[in-house]
Amino acid sequence: MGETTAGATTGGTPATHCLPKTALLHQIRRSSRSVCANLAEAWRKRRYEAAFVAKLSDCESEAAETQTWIEFAVKCNYLDVDTGRELYGIYNQILGSLVNMINNPSPWLMKH
């Protein structure tokens, strides 16, 4: 996980600008669900490469946002470091797959 996050401190020091736990949970739920929702939309738009890639890009953005919220959750001591690292790593794998699909969409497109 990254060394700094906007509004949070590093080195095990408590973050000074933590969102309330319920607000942070809401953000994590929203962005993580958005990854799935945008992927479903991308799948339905695979007839058109540009539309498909645009939706995959939206997925990528939401996955990266989710990683940021995971960092906040760890820095605010709402999530233990090991669980945060595990979740962050899972999102790295998701991001890697999305980037591969964005860079090489042909195998995923519908044949006309």
C-alpha cells in the first residue's frame, strides 16, 4: 500500500482527518460495486470497441478509488494492516486484468 494518502499520516501515527467509519464504509461499497456495474455495462457494449474500452476505463478508475478508500480505512485503524494489504492486492490483480483488456480489447469484442 502507498506511503501517504491525502489527509492521512504515515508511520503508524493516527490519521488526523479520518472520515466517520460509516461514511468510509459507504464510499468503499459504492466504488467497489461500481467496478462490477461498469464491467457489466462494458460487456454489453463490446460490439463497439471505443464504448467497451471507455467503460473498462471507468472500471479501472473505480478500482483505483477503492484502493484509496482501503488505504484510508487502514490509516484510520478501521481495518487491520494485513486485511488491507490482502484487499489492496486483490484490487491490484483486478486493475492488471482491466489494463490488459483496455490495451488489447480485440479478444473480448463481439465479432460482426
